[in-house]
Amino acid sequence: MIDFQHVSKRYKGAERFAVEDATFQVKDGEFVFLVGPSGSGKTTIFKLITKEEPLTEGSIQVNSFDLNRLKHRRVPFYRRTLGVVFQDFRLIQTKTVAENLAFVMKVINIDPYFIDDRVDEVLNWVDMADKKQRFPHELSGGEQQRVSIARALMNRPEVILADEPTGNLDPELSRDTLRLFERINRELKTTVLVVTHEKVLVDEMNKRVIYLDRGRIVGDRQQGTYEIAGAKGRR
Amino acid sequence: MTIYYIREGFRGIRRHLLMFLGSVAVITACLTLTGSFALLAENLDYNIGQLIDENEFVAYLEDGMDEDEAAGMESDILAVDNVRDAIYISSEQAMENYLERLEESDRLFADLPEDLLPARYTVYVENIDRLEETSQQVAALDGVDHVTVSLSVAEGFSSTRKVVVTVAALLLAALLAASLLVIFNTTRLAMQGRMEEIAVMKIVGATNGFVRGPFVVEGAVMGLVSGGLACALERGFYEVFQQIIESYQLADLFYVIPFRQVRTIVFAVYLGGGLFIGIFGSVAAIRRLLKV
Ligand SMILES: Nc1ncnc2c1ncn2[C@@H]1O[C@H](COP(=O)(O)OP(=O)(O)OP(=O)(O)O)[C@@H](O)[C@H]1O
Ligand SMILES: [Mg+2]
């Protein structure tokens, strides 16, 4: 569960709040879109969840972790329960697909004995097993994003955070990618939060949508559409 | 885990071998320079210590003093401040000592009158820094004709030593800073090439120690290699120094401590110093990065 209680965030030196008095909950196994205009605070919310940024006010609870009380030393262990996907994939260019996946298990000290099987398992799951030995630059954008999603799945996260995962993809691939998140949510029971600007896809997927505007939560619809006005009008 | 650090550390070194070698060269130079000055100071110290042990002065008594009067001077001399001891040497004794020192062939002086050399006292002082002053006080005593003090060599060494020690201390500070800076920058550059990797590591939950590990290994290896090279260089330099002293026939005047005697400490300081610089410099370089 992700529980935000009156969370505000002001960046150092900034005049206004990037996130202001945000309160919302996401239950285990939910799928949520986070939408809003540029600069409305979507990425900031993710950075608060990953504890890349400290919050200014309020409290955040993620699963059993109270982020206000989480000690600096414990942060890495908390992050192992999250899977993060970026718009720009962030694959390591000098490593093959398989090495990129193995890397994230290696750096949290998992016995190499378990790693190879897990790499194969996850690559099969995202249907990329045949590209195992390729380097990132030998893959299409959609394939790279699938690898980066596979990487986020490696450590069996309880929550997946995807910040504009389709931002660099054409519409057809965007649909596939969002469908992949839906499948992860459905089959692996992983909680999924996706920030996106894909109006059409949000509209057609009928998921919960949280609307942000200038740092404030201005709407939260169970089977929402991209435009908050549209959502209101429909129901 | 440790194996991972070591493998990644060496992989990093291979990736920017030239930068690594450049840094090693600078650190080696810094270590060797500092160490050489410290060794020079140590040698000077040793030699000054030797000279100071011999530091004493001779107070010559006025002519025509009889034996009893001369022996009686002892209490007057001992009463002077800073005098530790005074040994009486009679006229005959002085001649005997003198003759003893002559080569067989120079025995033509053998039949000099026994009382040619004046009776004297060898005076030892408490505090060597006041030798000059004390000798003046003794010279002023009734019955003392004059004194001779052989300070010049010791003073020469002493002032050289002051310069050398000052230079060594300044070098130590400056070159330590330079070495740390070199490691710091090298680590920073190495990091820059791996930012994306580090970002991924952090976001998937690698501990700070884990992110730091390979860089610390890299820094430590850099420091140790530099220390090792400095050891080898120092050994060579020291030999050259020794040969120079010998070739100028200065060996009587200046005793060079054998390298054997300083080897352990030199090697320990170079390797330990290198290791310290390497670890400290690289840890400092990645500190800020690990804040997030
Ligand atoms: N590191 C930072 N320092 C200062 N201000 C920041 C920083 N990061 C973001 N901001 C500000 O915080 C606000 C919210 O930014 P955020 O990145 O969360 O927006 P966003 O909703 O993700 O926008 P986009 O859709 O363009 O990605 C913006 O006004 C932005 O300028
Ligand atoms: Mg953003």
C-alpha cells in the first residue's frame, strides 16, 4: 500500500511547492495512472516515493516502510521492494540485455547461482528471450523499454513506478507497453503506478486516474479518462 | 562480494589505464620526494647527534701554574653554570696524548720538553645550545688563559637540518594535498564514466558500500602501486646518495645510515601512506554522490 498524508514538497531554493498537501492511497494490486500538465509534480511524487528527494511536510507510508522514519542506511533495502521504469530506459550501454538484468541482482548481493535462471524467466515473460545477447543499441525503442521493464521486475518488486514509459515510443508500441504493465499488474499482482500523457490509451484502459495540477491533487477517478472534465461529464 | 569489488576495481583501472598511470606517477613522485627529504633529515639528525656527543670545549690554563693550583681550578670551573663535568689534563699528560696520536715516522718531536703544552681542562656542558656562552664564562675565570670551541661543523649541520626539516614538512603538507587531489580527481573522472551505472545501482537498492567498493579498490590499488614504486625508487636514490658521499670522500665526516636500517620503516610508510591516500581520496570523491 502507498499512503500519502498531506504531503508537501518544496525543492531547495524553489519558491512554490512542487507538490502541495497531497493525500491519496493506492492499495496493493491496484493499477493507477498519474496524469497532469507538465510541471504539475508527477515526477516529484515518484521521487518522494523512491526517497530520492526528502519530503517537506506530511507523511508517506509504502508497504511496511514509514519514509519519515526510514534511516538513511535502510533506504537501499526499501528500494529493493520497488521497480522503477524511466522514459529513457536507462539501460547500461556496455552490457548485453542479459547482463543488464543480471546486474540489478548482482548489486544487491544475490547469489549468482540464482541469477541466470531468473534472467531467462523474466526475459521469457516479456518475450525477449531471443534478444538476450544483444546490446541496447541493437534493439528498437520498444524492445529497449521492454528490457527496462524486465529489469524492474527482476527483484520481484511489490510496486512498479513508471514515469512516462511511452514518452519515446510511437503510438503502437505505447499501447503494447501499457498493456504489458496491465499484464504485470494482473498476473503478478504487482501494484503499478504509471505517469503518462497518452490520452487515448488512458481513455481506453479504464483504470483509476489521479489528476495533478500545479502540485495539487485535483481529481481521483476509479475508471477515469485522461481529461478530468470528461470524467466528470461521463459520470 | 569482495571479489566483485576487486574485479570491478581492476576493470575500472583497465578502462582508463592512462589516467591511472598518470596518477600513479604523480603520487609516486610525491611520496618519493617527501620520503627522501625525511630520510635526509634523519641522516643529518644522526650525524648531528654524533657531533653533539663530542661537543665539549678545552679550557687552557695560564702558564706557570703549579700542579696543585691547576688541580684546584676544577671546583671553579664546575661552579660555572651549565658545566656538567671538567676533566683535568696535566702538561705531561697532554704531551703523551699528543705523541700517541703521531705516526711512528713523526717521532722527531719525541724529545720536546715535557711542559711545552699547557695544562688544560676538557669541559663538558649540560645544555649544548649554551656551549658558546658557557665557554666564555669559563674563559673569564682567573687562571684560564683561553678556550677553544669547535662548534662550526655541528652548527653547519644544524642549520642545514633546520632547512631540510622545514622543506620536508612543507613538502609533506603540499604533496599530501596534491596526492589526495590527484586521487580525488581520478575517482571523479572514473565515476563520471559510470554515472548511468551508478544511478541504476542506487535505484535498485545497492548499498552505499557496494557502490563505493570498486572505486575504493581502484584508489587503494593506485596508492599501493605508487607506494611500491616509491619503495623501489627510494632504494635506488639512497644508493646513489650513499655513493656520492663516498666518492667525495665525505664518509668520515658524514655517516650515511645503511638502507637496511631504515628499509622497514620506509617501506611501511610508503605503502601505508599510499594506501591511506588512495582510500581516503576515493572515499572523499564519492561521498557527495552517495547522499541521495
Ligand atoms: N530538482 C528540482 N529543483 C527545483 N525545482 C524542481 C526540481 N525538479 C522539479 N522542480 C519543479 O517542481 C515542479 C514539478 O516538477 P515535476 O518534475 O514533478 O513535474 P512533472 O509533472 O513531472 O512534469 P513533466 O510532465 O514535464 O515531467 C516544477 O515546477 C519543476 O520546475
Ligand atoms: Mg516528469
